[in-house]
Amino acid sequence: MTTQIAPNEQELLDRIPTGLFIGGEWVAAEGERTFDVHDPATGEVIRQIADATPADGIRALDAAVAAQDAWAATAPRTRSDILRRAFDLVQAHKEDLALLMTLEMGKPIAEARGEVVYGGEFLRWFSEEAVRISGRFGSNPEGTGQMVVSQRPVGPSFFITPWNFPFAMATRKIAPALAAGCTVVIKPPALTPLTTLFFTSLLEEAGLPKGVVNVVQTSRSGALSAPIIADPRLRKLSFTGSTEVGRKLISQAAEGVLRVSMELGGNAPFVVFEDADLDKAVDGAMAAKFRNIGQACTAANRFIVHQDVAEEFSRRVAERVQAMKIGRGTEEGVAIGPLIDADAVAKAGELVDDAVGRGARLLAGGKALDGAGSFYEPTVLTDVVPGSGILREEIFGPVLAIATFTDEAEAVRMANDTEYGLVSYVFTEDLGRGMRMIDALETGMMGLNAGVVSNAAAPFGGVKQSGVGREGGFEGIHEYLSTKYTLIPN
């Protein structure tokens, strides 16, 4: 295969650390094991990096445990300043971070730049929250003593991050943990580890003490994670990924009664009522569905459109989709990059074929592209019938599936007909209806006439089998704090 790596891309790749980061040092994996990182747009190897073993994972936990007491005792302002310096360094290297994400994950460069902005905001937000950790003091009701309620760091934390947002998912977990005074072991995804390694080098440059953050990338996630989770010194587990894997991790964490945060799968409904502003709805649909090539837990999965506007909505969306440029994310004007791998392409194809076989109409796209890379056309299906797999499973690809409804009660029933409950999207010009939908839809987040909801200042998370806990917002730092009550008798 002819290489498509440009000189500036190769120069950046050559600057990315290839080792594990343990105790403030870049080190080789046990036995000097390595694995390859690929560009999904071409299939070629772009970097070879250290492949951590279970013993390396325990070494990383050793380092985090050794650093915990000193980091917890570090002044909140000092922790805040380090996070702020990290934010400033991210701004200085935003083009490097964006290009790196495009190379290892495939997303268009414009979206990668957006992720740098979004992910960087967690550093800035939690640098500000670090100095606002508070408690309370007051007399007990009996008047016999004073109650002191304080917040303490949970302790050493283990993070398992996904491949689809390699920068933002790292900062969304690391920033609140550091702000709260917790040390960290992070296992970045094997498919997109380079962004986390580069970000870690920026944390090092920002003055983070040795052992506070440790990075152990591996090609054998379960083998490395299990002994870390089983270690009694670990006090917190945070995972973003599939519900299937999340269930297994919760089960493992139960043995040590670990604090857990789980941001799991989604099956987001996108409800368009007959009174919706269709210009807003179509814009929202394009953002909610095709951001990150559809590879997002927040991606709209089921488009539930009132029968009176379904034909017009479908036509407009299909026209927009047919105009989208497909290609390597570094190319100018590309809106749809590759899916992460061949398995993702196969899954999208199977779901589309199943829906069409059950009677759905294909308005745009509908097939994988020949040649190098893992590309699937942006696709629009309408008249999707109940029972289709595409209405039950998380697509994680650029496929927009439309089903119809006749009244508000039916829309609510269809939207809630899933074991997931991460996010929902509703388009209506009726404020009363919008307020009713806030109460009726069983999701942890909702966009009302908005196709993107994520913000560092807002609590991100779901209900039902979409997870437990919240990341971001005022709530995010409390995932890494434990409450202590002290009675002082009069």
C-alpha cells in the first residue's frame, strides 16, 4: 500500500511518546512488548507503541498509591494551577491534537478541532472547581454538639476510556479526579491511544508530580484491567463504553465495593413533532446523527417523526446527506471519514440490510465503499418498521433511520421503548409540549430544539442501562469525593 502520510503528519507522529507512563517516567512494557496503531482511512500502521502487561498495570497502580497521600494534601490552588497550565498547553498544541485524532481515529479535522475545544474545557472547568470543594458546619438538632461535614478524595482511580473521543474522554475523567485530589491509572483504547499519550506529555510539562497520572495502554484490555480492579488499594473505577462490558466491570468492582462511574451505551430517540421548525430539525438531525461519523453514544439512533412531516423531513435530510463529502479526515471539506474498523462497517451494513429486508425504503447511501480504509456511505432509511434491529441496537455509524408516529403518547412510548436512557432530542415549537417531554422521556439528558447537548459545565450521564454517575458540571467532581461527618460535642 502506498503511504498517505504527509511530512507534517509524520513529524507529529515521531514526537508522540511510545512508552508507558509510570511514576513520572516513560518506560518500556514488560518484555518490551509492542502493538501497532493504524490509520482507519488507509489501514496502514502509523505508530508502534508499548503493550502493557498485567504486571505493568500493577506497577502503575503502585505509583498511583505511592503518590496519593501527597497529592491529596496538595493545596487546591496548586492543583488548580496545574490544570490551568494543562489547559493553556492544550490551546498551544490544539492543531497537533486535532491532527493526531484525525490520523488515529479518522474523524474530519474540523470535528477534531471541535473535540480539542470541548475536551480542553474540562481542564479549565475543573481547575476552577478544585478550589470550590466545600463542606458544612452547624449544631445538631439536640444542641449537644457541632456537626462538621467535609469532603475527602476517594483515592486511587482507574479509568478505561473509549476510542471514539480519545481526547475529551481522557480529560473528562482525569480533570475532576486531579481537582479532587485523586491519583490516576488510565488505560486508553488500543485503537486510539496516541492522543492520550500526547496529552500526558502535556500534563508532565504542566508540572504534574510523578505518579499522579499513570498511563498503561495495552492490546489485552481485560487481562490488564482485572488485577487492577481486584487490588484492594484501588478505590474508584470509571468506564466509558458498551453496556455489555460495563456490566462485567461493575461485577468485578463489586468485590471491592468500588465507587463506579459508568457511561454506557445509548439508543437516543430524535422526536420531530408536526409543529417543529423543520429547518432547525434538519440541522439538529445532521449534528445529532453524523457528528463523529455517527460513532458517539449521544448519536441520534432512532428518528421518530410525525407522519404529517415525515416525507418532507426525510427528503430534506436525504438531500443534505447526498451532498456530504466522504474521504480521509485530513482532506478539505470532508464531512464523513472512515469508521473505526472493518467490524464497524460490517455492523452498519447488516443493520441497513435487515431494515430494508423488513420494508424500509433507502433514500441515500446504503453500502460500504471499495478500496482502502473502512468507509461506509452516509445513509438515510425511512419507513423503518417495528422489530428492525436498527431500532433496538446502537448503530455507531452514519445511518439515519426514520420511523413515524401519530400522536404525542405514541411518540413517548416509542422513545422510551429501550433499555437505554442516555440522551433524547425533541423538536417542537410548543413550549408546553416540550416541558411535558422533559418529564416523560426516560433519559439523563435532553436536547430541546438542539442536536448537540454536551458541555463541560453540564452533568453528562444516563439512566437505565446507559450508566450510573455524572461527568462534568458541578456534579462531576463529587464522583471523586467521599463525604466525612465529624461530631464535636459541646
